[in-house]
Amino acid sequence: MHDSKDGGGRNASGTAFEEQLPRTNIGHIRVKMSGTYFPVRVEEHKALMSEGWEDLKGTKYDWLTNLGNLSRKRQCEFKVLRESTLKTARAWAIKALAMRLWNYISRTWAEKRWKQWLSWALRCRLEPIKKVAKIIKKHLWGILNAILLKVTNGGAESINSRIKMLKIRSRGFRNKARYKNAIYFHLGGLDLYPEGVIR
């Protein structure tokens, strides 16, 4: 038996169980990832416009839209942009690849693919991409666990959102005790029906 001071139970390999759990907010990382191309596009668009090029004019939402939702004409036009040498196209390609790496069931393949992606992202010379890549590299262990165990903190985020909405609707509380009681009352799963009442 382990002493309670050792920080918790350990598995056969000596790794604390807590260390195996994802501590990274996967949702936040995916949001950061999906927005990485945007500052690249803004900067490049300004540079191109100053030189009289309008390659990126009117394409803001094309980069955000699911390819299947674009018209055939827009898909053809966007294909040309995606395959160009623009920095925006490179940022979009890196982002698109990363968004396909969240469904692995094998740790070996997931880790291999994520490390390949990190290698590309960290060498891409696009600062917004490199910034997110560094975050992912730092939290890769937790990300892999979250992917493979299908663990998310969506439930906790949902409860936090409902608590915030409760506070807004109540226009604040006089003290912490009342706030706490309101949370228990509305979110505690209390059964307030008298016994014998058919709902």
C-alpha cells in the first residue's frame, strides 16, 4: 500500500494515475488551431493589396467554410488558392491537417502523426502557427490521452456556462452563500416533487 503522502496511486509502470489523465482543454486548443490561419491571411492580404495584388480579396469566408458547402464555382476558385504558394494557403493546409488528427484509436499512430505535424508546423516560419504548435508540443501527452480515451471537459464547461447564465439572470447575489444555494437548487438535480405525485 502506498502512503497517502506519495501523491496518489500508481500503476505497474510507476506512473501516477493523475499523470495519465488529460489536463489540456482540447476544445480550446481546437479553437486556437482553427483560427491560426486568420492573422496570416490578414497580414498577407495587406501586403498584397499594397503591391496591387487582389488574390485574397473576397476570400475571407472561403477559408472558414467547409469545402462541401462551397458552390462548384467557388470550389474551383478556392482550389487554385489552396494550391498556390501564398502563406495563407500554407497556414490553411497545416490547420486542415491538424483537424484530421483527432480521431486516432492507436497511440503509436496518433503520436507518430502528431510529431510529423509538429515538425512541419514548427518549421513553417508562420508565427501564429508556431505559437499554437508550441502549445500542442507542451501538452502532447494530455492531447494523446484525450484523443484515445475520448475524454473531454465538455461536461464541466457546460456546467460552468449554466452557472454563469444563472448569475446573469439573477443580476448578482447578495453573498456567496446565496450564490452557492442557487447553484445547488438549479443544478443539483434535486427532486422537488412530493412523493406519490405522478409527473
